[in-house]
Amino acid sequence: MHDDQAEPLAHGLKQRHLTMLGLGGVIGAGLFVGSGAGIAVAGPGIVVSYLIAGALAMLVMRMLGEMSAAMPASGSFSVHAERALGRWAGFSVGWLYWFLLVVVLAVEATAAAQIAHGWVPGIAQWAWVLIFMVVFTCANLTAVKNFGEFEFWFAGLKVAAIVLFLGLGLLAVFGVLPETEPVGFTNLTGAGGFLPNGWEGVVAGVLTVVFAFGGLEVVTIAAAETEDPARNVARAVRAAVWRILFFYVGSMVVIVTVLPWTAQKAGLSPYVTVLDAIGVPAAGQIMNIVVFVALLSALNANLYGSSRMVFSLAERGEAPKALLKVAGGEGESGGVPRRAVLASVAFGFVSVVLNLLWPDTVFLYMLNAVGAVLLFVWGLIAASQLRLRRRIEREAPETLTLKMWGFPWLTWVTLAGLGGVLLLMLTDDAARPQLLWSAAATGVVLVVAMVRELRARRA
């Protein structure tokens, strides 16, 4: 089931890069800051919300890992969708994912610029966005190992911050820290109980946290640029999903155990609130630095992922062939799809102007347009796995080195779960606009894909 034609990309990523990319691509501001909104609606029950959302993401990644280990390609799930469901599916999921990433990387650059502007007010917010775009464009135009090193150290800092937070939190719970009394587990059941807003609160919590798991997919895209894609992607997926679930769920357990859930303050990171409570000096600035690094890490990963996705689309005739130009040679820039990188970062440079004109409004509309696209991508991953698993078992069973659990039942459960999240978004006043905007964007891409398919059949 492997491609006969070798990828012209360099194989500069190592296993350690891939593993940290899996961790770094998903640990971002959504966890460090956005988790506060989930705690506000679910209370301690946010732990259950993260378990549900994390299980859904873990099942999707297991399916994607199975297909990517058997058929590694730089287009990952776009290539799988094309093989399983047809050109329309590969075109649709590839372009929608690319659109999602280029919008999100611009938003991440803006959020990082807001933090940097707070530190250095003399440099305007739009100028910080420009600086970030130039730096990361240069990093991605050189050898892929440079991208890997950037992401390795960025992700390493985020992981170290979470491990330190978990350690301090546990010491606070058991009263080991100086001048502290044991907290115990009373906060889990106090202030209205474990589910102060009932199961409705848990469900609402799922809506606020499920999108925080987006970004894991980049691991399977990057696997094509390692020396042994099939083996490396299987190892990276196994490591990433369990560790991320541990970091996310573990963090939430610590947060709602150390302090009553009602102690969280709107707009303030729950991590900062907890660190302040246990007496960590300058907790706010420390977390600002961690969030800043998390945003730049995600920007770096999304620029990489979007460039490889549009490169793969060009390989299959679904994007302009000009994007196939790859820097030659074995040097620092060898094997890099430079035009694909520049095409993907172009909107980031446009966002410099948008920051200058409408810094507080434009990105809200853009995020609404792509917010639910991730669910469509995950849905097509599941649908593709249903079709491809049987084909792989018939044609190349030896490539199934990483298998989806409980096939096909858990795949159907995942599809039902994704459908449930979409229904919840439709009934939620805050989430409905995001779903409708995303549905409109998805509809446009699907129509273009179908028209292209009909023309191809008539030709």
C-alpha cells in the first residue's frame, strides 16, 4: 500500500522531533488560557469533559496512525480520503485543513504579538506580527531539521512547564509545600458538588475543550520526512495520544483540586490562579512566557503542516503545479517545498495589514469561519479508515503495524460522537454562528470539489 513514487522531500526529521511535534502541536493557549471557560461551565466536571473530548481525539488519532503507518505520505489524511472516497474527498479535506491552518497561524501570531507588545510597548502590535512571520518563514525555508529543532525546544519548554505545574499542584494537595496546609480532595465535591451544573455542564464543557485537541494531525504529515515513516509515525502516535491525555486531564484534576472551581477568574489563566494561590512568585509573568512560547510553537507547526498539505495537493493535481518546486541539494535548504511554504505564509503577512487596520475584530470572524472545520476533517478521517482498513487487510496486511482498537465498532462510535458535537453546537447559542460559518466554508469547498470531479469524468 505504499506509494511507488518516492516523496521528493528531505528526510531530515528524527524520532525525537516527531514525538515532540505530537506533543507541541496540540499543547497551546487553548489549554493554558482557554480551559478557564470550560471550568466556568462544568466545575470539577471539566475533568469528565476533557476525558470525553480526549477519548474522541485519541480514537481519531489511532485511526489516522493506522492509515499513516500503512501508507505514509506528506498529505496524510487528504491522501487517505482520496484513496478511500474519491478525488472530491481528498481535495475537500486537504484545502479545508490548509485554510484552517493558515487562518489559525495568523491568529496565533496576533495573540503572541499582543503579549510581546505588553512587554515592549514601543514596538506596535502589527510590527511584532511582521517580525514573527519573517522569523518563522526563514526557519521553514531552510532544512526541515531546523523546523524540527525549533519545535523540539518549544515543545520541550511547554512539556516542562506542565510537568512542573503538576508536581507543584500535587505537593499543594498533600500540604508538602512550605507554609501550606493539606488541601485534600474537598474542593472536588464542595461548592455545589462534583457536577455543580449537572451533566449539561459537562456537555457544555466538551464543546469548549474539544477543539483544543486539534493539531495532533501534523505528526502524520511530518512522518513522510523521516527516515522510516511507517515505524516512526506509529511510535509517535502511541506516545503522543496518551501523554497529551495525561497532561490535559492531569492539569484539570490539579486545578479543580487545589482551588474551588468558583475561585477561577474570568479572562485569567487557571494555571496562574493556582500558582498564585500556592505562593509561586510572578506566576502571571511566568505563564505569560509559557503561553507566548506555546503560541509561537503552534504557529511554527501550523506553517509546516499547511505547506506540506498544499504541496501534497499539488502532487495530486489538486493545487497549482508551480507549488511542487523543491529546493535541491543536500545543504541547509535541500528538500524544502519553498513555494508551498511561501503560499502558506502569505496570509500571515496579510494579517500584518489586518492588525494595522482592524486589530480587535477581523480575527473573530475568521475563527468563526474555520472553527468547526476540524470536526469535518476528523469525520473524513474516520470515514476513510472504515473503507481503507478492509482494503489494506486484503492487499498488504503486513503494513498494519498499528491497528485501530475495536474495528469497526469504535470507528462508528467516533463518527457518532462527532455528529453529537455538531448537534450540540447547533443547539448552543454561542457555538451556532461558528458552526454555520464553518458549514458555509465547507459547502463552498465541497461544491468546487464536486464540479471538478464531474468535469474530470466528462473529459
